[in-house]
Amino acid sequence: MAEQPAGMGGVPGYRPEASVLRDIESMLRSRSLVERIVEKIKRLAPLAARRVGQTPIKIMDFCGTHEYTVTHYGIRSLMPPEVEIVAGPGCPVCITPAYYVDVMIKLSLEGVRVYTYGDAYKLPGSGRRGRDIRSLEEARAAGGDVVVVYSVLDAIKMAREDDKPGVFFAVGFETTAPATASPVVAGIVPKNLAILNVHRLTPPIMRYTFETHRDNPIRGVIAPGHVSTIVGAKAWRFVVEEYGIPTVVAGFEPVDVLLAILEILRQLAEGKPRLVNEYSRAVTWEGNVKAQRMIEECCEVVDAAWRGIGFVPRSGLAFRDKYREVDALHQYGIKELTPEEWRYDLPPGCRCAEVTLGIAKPTDCPLFMKTCTPGTPYGPCMVSSEGACAVWARFGGGGLAEEIARSLGIM
């Protein structure tokens, strides 16, 4: 059963001082510590595999930054044959439906200034390569008014400086939702700026992902650290209570991820799944309650579309009626996407949906590093720095790390 996780100091809610944080950072970079953890993983893995009756044991990292850590630092190359680390739906740009990209492209070409995060700038819509305008980057090249911003506050500042109508493309998970909700609730969004709210929620997609892995189940979860700072470790209780899957909220240093893997294997070997908060230096059990209340005040939870996947129950946020004046869909008379109107929205041959759900690896896609590259992304998973395909393309997730490890005699 899940329990309230203890902090790094063994005390619930423990918050280390700055000097302690520096010591922790030094520890997390310790080579000797990494070697000890890896040795314990190799000893525990066969015991855990025998206990669960599955080889390899599938452990899913749900956060795109965790996948970056795993791939960039070659953590897969350190794993014994009994352990397989698979990427999950941790990239909000990758799962943003093509419909909303098309809406933004159209508005930008009609004289509306579109403000977007850099990660969504190259995100392809539903257009065909070479024949249509597929992204906001291409829309800008064609004369569209597109501005890359760091946050919604940048968009607010720029909108105040002139009278031009604009729309902010609000993409993200629970991590960025409070930043969108706060100025809306505070009433500081200027009248010439609207917001297209495409925020998505991670616990529902985690539940959906488990259902897609019934034939080859996920045996452990490395829960997202950034999201957990907002929703709290408590958000993942259902993973243990309903599915019996060991779950660890982890930080983003290599040691954080290795400790999470070790803890998952230990729980599997003992047959006692629990929820553990390894990232207690940033994540509490309750999370950021003020941010949660801000989101609840601004938005309601709705069924929402995920790219290449379809509608997932209660997995999105939509502005409440009292804030309709900032809703771009309302301001511009744009129809909301519905289950009846949703269509499969990945380009032909792209396997991003399977990669997102951890069913396929990026290298399983025939387009990977051929038609689809970081410089010329064809599918959405190659666009964002948190997309699994982009991470593998940049850091050798497709076997390069394993090849180097073998040449060095460490695998």
C-alpha cells in the first residue's frame, strides 16, 4: 500500500538547508556512489525477475527529463539484462493535437500575433510536408505573425505594448498550468490577448498507459519530478493501490534515477510495492497547494485529446465560464475538438503514439533519423527537447551507448 513518503532525512516534509543541498549535490555526482548503486541493482535484478516472473522487468520513466537523464548519461548501458527502461508520455509538446497547431497557424496568417514556447515552434500540424504550412516556424516564414516567448508573462508584456490582437499557445502539463492560471485569475491579461488552453494532466495518461501494457505489464514507475512539485507525491497513490506497481518520485541527477531503479527492484524482490519520494528536496506529499487551488479556480477538468492516441477521460483543463473572455476558442469562434471530430493526427508512417506510450522505441520507427531528424522533424516526438525521439537522436539512445559500454568492457 502507498504511504506518506519520508524525506531525504527520514522525516516527512524534511526541507534541507542550503549547505545540506550543496552536500547532496556533491553526493549525487559521486562516481563511487554510482558504482555501489549499480552493483546492488545487478544483484537485486535476478531476484526481482524471479519474483514477478517477467524478464526483462519493464520500468517506465514518465518524465521527458528523466528520459534525457537515462539516455544522455547512458544509464541503460549500466542495467543488467533483467531490467528494461522505457520512456513514457512525458512530453507535453509531443502529445498536443495537430488540430490546435493548425488553429494557431491559421490565426498567425490572418494577422493575429501568436505567442508560443520555443518547444512548440517547430511542432507539425496536420499539413503535408512540402505542400502545406506544417508548423508555426513555417507560418512565420510565410509571413505569419509568430513570436517565441519564455512564458505567458512575456506575452502579456508584449501585448500591453501595442494594440495588436494576440493568442498565447498554452501547452504543458501541471508544471506550467499554474503559470497560465495565475494571471488569468489575477485579471492582468490585457483584452487584446487571448489564451489557447491545451494543458494536459499526467495521472490520467499514466492510468491509460497501464491499460495499453496489459500483455507485457509495467512493473515499476519513476514518477515525474517536475509535475510532482505541483501535484505532490500523493498524486501517484493510485499506481500502488490500484495496480500494485512500485512507484518512486525521483529527481533528475543520474544518481536520483539509479536510486529509483534500485528501490523499485527492492520492492519487487520483497513483493511489497510502495510509493517512495526520493526527490524530497523538491517534492512534498501534498505538493504546491496554492498552485493547485489556482488551477482549480481557473479551470475545470475535461476529457481531452492526446496526439495519435485520442480522447483520454478527465485528462485536460479548460477555462471555466467566468474566464471565457480570455479563452481563444471563445474569442475567435473556434470549435473545440470533440471525440466525434477527432481524427488520427500523426503523419503517415510516424510511430510517435507508440513511442509516447512506451510500446515502441524511437528506433522501431522506420522514419527515425531518416525522414525524421531534429533538424527536420516529421513527427512530434522529434520536436521538443523532452521528446523521446529527439533525446535518442541527440544522445545515442538507439544503441550507441550500449556499443560504447561494450567496447569499454563495462557491459
